[in-house]
Amino acid sequence: MNRKISETLKAKDGASSILVIIMMLVLIILSLAIASTSISNRKLSEKKQKWLNSYYALDSKAQETLAKIDTEIKLSKLTSESADEYKKKLDENLKKLEQIQYCLPYNEKYGDINISYEIKEDDSNYNKRIFVNIVVPLIKKDEADDYHITCYQLLQEPLVQEETMEFENPF
């Protein structure tokens, strides 16, 4: 009986089958890893594309508001003859615009008008907003000196997880 067991152990008839099974397992594990990586990369790229689309939509709203402010500044400049009249007309024209805040200088003849506005995103998934600050000098140094953009900044709130994950006790 010992002789029969030792002959069975020495026979190598199933060694290639075991090697093929091990190779198939390795290939299956490798293909699963590649598939999961490609799926996660696709999801990440879709999320990034949605973020970029919402950013560009927000940026276009900020640019539209800036264009309205630019129009009001140029209109006030063209229709006024003195710095006081320019300041008055600019004050009247800026009151027409929504979403902006501005501060007139204390000094009547010198100083700058500080205009700021913030555009918030309609979609609450990313909580982005763009903050813009503009300085309009009352005393013009040259014709192209209508205003200066001092801040154009994208702000994003940190993501807050509203739901807490609860784990079940396995015991």
C-alpha cells in the first residue's frame, strides 16, 4: 500500500491542470482590478466634468454682472461733466443692479468707489460662489482707467456629510 501511495505522489499527471487553474485565478483577479480601476476613473471624470460645467456657468453669470457694471460705469462717465455728477449718476445707475454692494467714498472730491458682488451657485452639490471686487477711481488718470478688478475669486464651501453612516454590530 505504501508503494501505491508513493507511485501516485510521484506521478505528475495533474500538475499542469493545477498550474492552469492558478494562472486563471491570477488573470481573473487582475482583470477585476483593472475593471474596478477603470470604473472608478470614469466616475471621477464624470464628477469633474459636472464640477467644471457648474463652474463655467457660475463664471458666465459673474461675467454678465461685470458687463452690466461696466455699462453703468461707462454710461455714468459719458453723461457727467464733473466728478460730483459722475459720482451721483454712478450711484443712481448702480442702485438699479441687483446682487451688488458698493461703498461711496467719504471725501467728495477724492477716493474710490468700491463695488463688490457675489454670485452663488444654484446647484447645492458643490456650494461654489464667485466673489468679485472692483475699485472705480473718481479721479481718472487716463481714458482707460474706468475701474480695476481687485479680486476675482472662486470660493467653495467644504463638503459636509449630512448623513452619518451607521455600522451594524456583526455579533
